[in-house]
Amino acid sequence: MTTPQSPTDPYARRQRPPHQGSPAAGSGDSHRTALVVALIGAAATIVAALIGLVVQLSGDSDRRDAGSTVSGASPTSGASGAPGSSGTSSSPGTPGPTGPSATPTPSVTPSTPSAAPALAGMPEAFLGRWQGYAEELDASETDHYRVTLELNQGSPREQVGSIHYAMESSDCYGVVTLTAVGGSDRLTLGEDIQSGNCVKNGRITLTLRPGDTVDFAYESTKRDGTQQSVRAGLDRVA
């Protein structure tokens, strides 16, 4: 007995069997998704590589700066590694070798020259009035007369007193200037006669002796060129 078949609908859509080997529905979307993920991963890798390169370059720059600071070399000091120096230059991007820290040269402050010590003034032991009899020696005769010398306080090249020669033929008056001090017991005076018939200028040397006594020695040159010498022992009278 045959089963009756339903009548065929002339308007029904015929179903086509899927072709062999054709991609299933949704396969294109999966490919696109995988491509986007791959591109994002590649971009992330590139960004990470760029960041790493920047960090590395920054670290190299910091190490170079630190090396320059430790070595104590400045760009203009002529130290090894500086431009224009005779040291070994390092390759670009690689920190150059740094030697031991340079020992800084201590600055020397020029010392101010000390002022020259002041010349000694008149020793106190010579102050006062001195008097005695002198003997004058020259080529023609020997003469004796009284000498009075008065000394006051003063400094070298200053007028420090007066001199009086009491002779039979003339009285001579003059002033004396301190020219040199040889310690506490010796000094030199320059004599300048102001009045009387005496040689205008001469040099007096005084040497202190015990008992308030000084040795008086006078030297000068007369108008005729002969040497004049006077010696005396003077006692303190005031």
C-alpha cells in the first residue's frame, strides 16, 4: 500500500546543498577578528620597544653625566675625554672610561706682604745732655775744646737735637739728625753747622759706655779736601 504523498508546493523555495569545501557561516568574521588582534599586538610590541629604547638612551645619558662629574673633568678643562683633549675619546652613545677622581689643586691665596718694620727711634739711654772735652786731629795741628750735645726723642731722618763746639777762635752751633740706630747702645747722627767757623757737615757716631758715658767720634772733610777727626768722651750732665 503506498502512502499518499502530500502535494508538492510549487511556490516552496528549494534548499541548495552546501558546496563542498566552502567556509562555514561566520568564518570571515573570525579571520577579521584574528587580524585585528594581531595588529593590536604588533602595535603594542612596537610601543614597548620604543619606550625601552627611550629609557635606555636616558640611562646612557645619565651615566655619561655621572662619569663626567666623578672624574672632575669639565668641557674646557682639557681633561681626558673632553673635546679637543689628547685623551682617548669614547664611541657615540657609549659612556667613555672614567679614570680616578682628579685631586683638586688647593687654591693658594696670595699672602699680603707684611709691612716693613718701622725703623727704630732714638734709644732712651741716649736722651739728655752730654758734655766733655774733645781732641781734634788733622794733618797740621791738634786742638782741644768743649763739646755739648743735647739729644731728644725722634725717628730716623728727623732732627733730634743740637751740638755746640766751644773753641777759642769760634763758637759753632748746629743741629743733628738721627741717621741710623745700631741696637740700644750705638747710633749715628748727621751734623749740620748753622753758625761759626766750622766745617758745615759731618758724621757723629755715639757708643754708649757704662756709667752714663758715651764715646763721641766725628768725621768730616775740610774745604781743602783733608780729613778731620774729632774724639771725645762725653758724660751725661742732664
